[in-house]
Amino acid sequence: MLFDGLLDLSWWGKLLVLLVLVQITIAGVTLYLHRCQAHRSLDLHPAVSHFFRFWLWLTTGMVTKEWAAIHRKHHAKCETAEDPHSPQVHGINKVLFAGVVLYVKESHHPETMQRYGHGTPDDWIERTIYTPHHKKGILLMLATNVLLFGAVPGLLMWGVQMAWIPFWAAGVINGIGHFWGYRKFQTEDASTNIVPVAAWIGGEELHNNHHAFPTSAKFSVQWYEFDLGWAYIRVLSALGLARPKKLPPKVRLDPAKSVIDVQTLHAIATNRYEVLAKYAKSMKLAWDEEVAKLREKQLFADSATARRLRRAITRGMVKSPAEQEIVARALESSPRLATLYRMREELARTWERSTLSTEQLVAQLRDWCDRAEASGIETLAEFSQRLRRYAAA
């Protein structure tokens, strides 16, 4: 019983079983807790939902209401002092290695549970077993592991299971997913996509995509991105066990359309992150040319400063005083660069909260397009003409 249990497996067999078990846990977190409960982007069959509830009780001890409430608050207060686990506030090391501590601390705030925990399970088994006895599930998992795999392997496997979600979800996704990676969409927060092939943490690696479209059941957007969670959903859907409720919006362009109207405004607002991503991509050549001219004038002698300038301008996120100084010098020295930067900022304000009426916003967007096409910057004019063709999906 010390090294072998009821299942007489080799150590390779036990390792394989462990990988399957932790992936089931990851699936439970991303499909049930995240996409189904926290964001309501996915409907799961009651049998599937309860399987995941039971499995997460065994392997994590997490309470559905607490997880959903804390995650919803994270989205509502992202990168502020009220964000439960932002590395921009708490520091990357604390979130990466002690993210679970931040989670537990926030779970003890009744106001968070009351404000953000609505709509989660409140049936007899939740009130009687899962919530009041949430720590007993992991003890049952320990006993099961020891019985099936032996005392030493069972304890080691249990330790990995207990550390899996605290490290990969609470640490890596909440930490690195707001600190390092690539950004397809310029969201108001610091979210990033860690890797394009999101197959290790159930698709959660595509964190910037998720923050751009939080109510989407699918996290992959580009052709080269893979969301393992979405693959699970497709299989469950084929079996009649899941139903995605919402997906990332798709851009629809009407070639015959050239007049800015209310439909154009709504289509642009719906696809606002794609619009800014397209703007950055369309203006890349113009930006690169202007930055190269500034380097020739020796305003920015080193390539590192030039990269910081390009990143600050294309993202529209000028944070540090050093970046502010770099951008100010660049815009003062290059009227063309100043136009590109100003037009991006004006476009982004189109869908921000405003006291302007719909008619006024439409007029504002028309004026933006007229000025873009009269700017003398070819890429800007072409982008404006494309913007006019946005239509309701």
C-alpha cells in the first residue's frame, strides 16, 4: 500500500492519469466556473454542470459563488486598487506565487459576494454540502488517491492536484496574463495573450481576447489561435450537452455603403477593438516611416527608445512619465505622426461614455472620416473609406 494501490499502475501510468485528472479540473474551471457561471456565455446540460461542481469540490475546494463573484469584480474593477488580483497593483510576484491568497482574502468580503455573486447555484446540495463543507472534498480526494495509487504516489498526485489551479489559474493567468504576452486588442486593461495555442490551461491563455469579448464562449479569434476550451464546447454541443450563447462579433463590410449612419456607428462600436487593431495595422508603415525620420534627425538615437515610442503610440497607452516625454517630443517634431496619433485618440472617444446624442455621434464620426480623407495621408484615407463600409451583422 505504500507505493501501490488498487490500481496497479507503473509510474508512467500514474503520471498519465495525473495529467488527465488535472486537465479535467482545468476544463471544469474554464467551462463551468468561467464561461458558464461567471460570464453566462455558455449553457451546460445540468448533468455536465453538476459533474463539474462535484469534481471541483473534490479537487479545488472552491465555491462557485465565490469564484464567480471574484472574477466578475476583477472585470468590473480591472487594474484598479479594487481589482482582487491585478499584477499592476499587487505586483507580478505576489499574484504569480500567492494569487490564491488574494483569492481567499477577497472571498471573505461579504459585499463582494452580495454584489457580484448573483445567479450562481443555491440548491440543497450547494447549501448543505459544497459551500459549508468545501474543504472536505479535497480530503476525500486525498483518501481516494491513496486507496487507488498507494500512499506515496497518491499523496504526491494529490499535492500536484491541489497546486494546479492555484498556480496555473490564480497565478499564471491572473498574473502573467496581465503582465507579459501579445495584445491583439487594445483593451482598457493590461490583459495579454500568453501563447496563441492555448492547450495547456484550457484556452485561458488567450486572456486579452477574453477581456476584449468577455461574454463570448470562444476565446480564439485569429486563424492561428487555438482554444482548447472551445474544442471541448464543440464536442459537448455535438452531444447536445452544451450551447454557446455568444461568440466574438464578426465584422461585416458592405461594399456599396459609403454614408456614415446610425448602423455604421453601432457596427463600429460593437467591433471597436477590431477597429483599433485594424487602425494600428493599417498605420504601421506610416508610423515606421515617421519614426525612421526622427531617428535620422537623431531625436531618438537608440532603437529601444524608438520601439517604446512606436508601442506607446500604436497602443494609445502612454503611462509612464518617460513615455509621455518621448511621445511629446515625437509629436512636436512630426506633424504627420501627430495627426495619426490625434486621429486614433479621437476615434477611440467615439464609443466612450458620452452625453452626446446618437445623431451627434454620427455627425462626429462623419467629420472624422472627412478629415481623415483630406489629411493627405494615404493609409489614413484608405482606413476611413473602409470604416464607412461597416454594416450591422
